[in-house]
Amino acid sequence: MSRKAEGERADIYARITDRIVADLEKGVKPWMKPWHAANTKGRITRPLRHNGQPYSGMNILLLWSEGMARGFTSPMWMTFKQALELGAAVRKGETGSTVVFASRFTKPEADGSGGEVDREIPFLKAYTVFNIEQIDGLPEHYHHPPTPVLDAIEHADRFFRNTGAVIRHGGAQAYYSPVTDHIQMPPFETFRDAASYVATLSHESCHWTARPDRVDRDLSRYTKDKTERAREELIAELGSCFLCADLRIAPELEPRPDHASYLGSWLKVLSDDKRAIFQAAAHAQRAVSFLHGLQPIQADERAAA
């Protein structure tokens, strides 16, 4: 990879991380912004591509943040070219929003014994998309909001049952125990409402995915290392937000008492490592994808594809 390409990639990491750090320094968790806007109540989804497919990982945070900052109510985004292909056009003077594409390419290298080995090199590329509210001439169906789930709580309850996770109730704290591989939840009636219960369960379910036979995320230093604990809690927090958007449930808007100290830890982690938020979002996406993969309907769809 050329020095210029390396520099551009580093700049993408730094630019995006600096924006998130600036929010955290104000006490604002940027991934919570959509739910704090009164006019979006009941309409939170992941950002959607032009074909209706949801964005994943880091791009969810980027487009939620952009949508809130610029007052867009539609979750759908597309490139300049995609708009043209639909017979539409981005309005003159509109500015786009950045999303990123992460992949790998293979490069042959000398192996020190006269031969060659293939080395996989990750790369990150930024490109620009526009919200459909910046575009004229789109077919009418692009302006219809997504159909809400009829009973989001019942749907969420079925979703967590399908995971097969052992969920026990009692006590005053919610947590996942790697030793016994179970999720502990306070009694349902102690929560403010059903949505709060589901939001907390979504957070603990993301922790539950970490086991080696699931997504294999190392929790061995969770109790011993404050930085590792902060990283894991950031993964679970982001994963919970992604999952809550999929389930049409508001996440935990007010920090739990046992999570109150994480803001400072996250600031330190993100300030020390410009790739940390990207890694956390990727881990969160893997956790949520794993949970979705345990749902029987989606499993059937994969088998038929």
C-alpha cells in the first residue's frame, strides 16, 4: 500500500474518532442521539441502503449522527450514481455524508527462503452518500416509512427465546456470567417498562455472544483490566443499540449505575487508539449478526438462498 493510501486511511480513522470523542467530551453518547429526538419516537431503524438493506457496523453510527445533525427523518441513503440510475438527481448545492468500506486485498511477499507467501492487508475506503431527502425525482415508494412491527415487545420476547440463552431472574443487577454461561436479569416488574427490560436484555445478550463457540471474543481480562472492561462494555452498548433498532425498541437511554464510570474510560480508549471505535462497532455487528442467525426464519432463508 502506498504512503498516500496509508495516510488517507489513517485520516479517516482520526477524523471519525475525533468527532465521536468531541461528543463524548460533552457527555453525549453519539449512538444514543436518534432516540433522544422527540420527533423520531417509534421510527428508529438502522440506516438503509438504496435497496432497503440495512447498513452495518461503523456506518450505522456515522449515518445516525449525520441524520440527526442535519435533521433528516428518512433512514435511506444512496450514492450520487445510484440516484442517477433511478432517474433522480441530488439537488444542486447538497453535500454528502461519509460512509466507509472495509475489506482486504492479497499481496505476495518473499518468505525468506526464496519463495512467496500471500499476505492479507486490510484497507479502509471512504465514499459519499446522500439522504433521500436531498434527492429529487425518486420513485414514490422511497418516501414511505418502514412498516413497524405490530407488537415490538412480543417480537423481542420471541427473538430472545430463539437464541437459547439461559436467562435467570432475581437480584438487583443485570449481568452475563461467563463461568455459568447465563444471563442474570432483575425481576421484570422492577423495570420502568417492558421496553427497558428488553433494552437491558439486549445489552447482556451481546455479552453472551462472546463465548468461543459463538463469536469467540476474549473476556478473560474483563475483571482484571479496566481498559479491556471498557472495550467490552462499548461493544455491548453499541450492539444493544444496533439490536434495539432492529427490534424497534428504545435502548437504555439513562446509564445504569454500574455503567456510569465508562464514559471516561471510553474517552481514554478512543483517544489512545483511533481504530478502537471501528473495532468495537465491528465486534458489535458480529454479536448482533450471531443473534439474528439464531432466529429460525432467517436460518430458513439462508438455507433457501
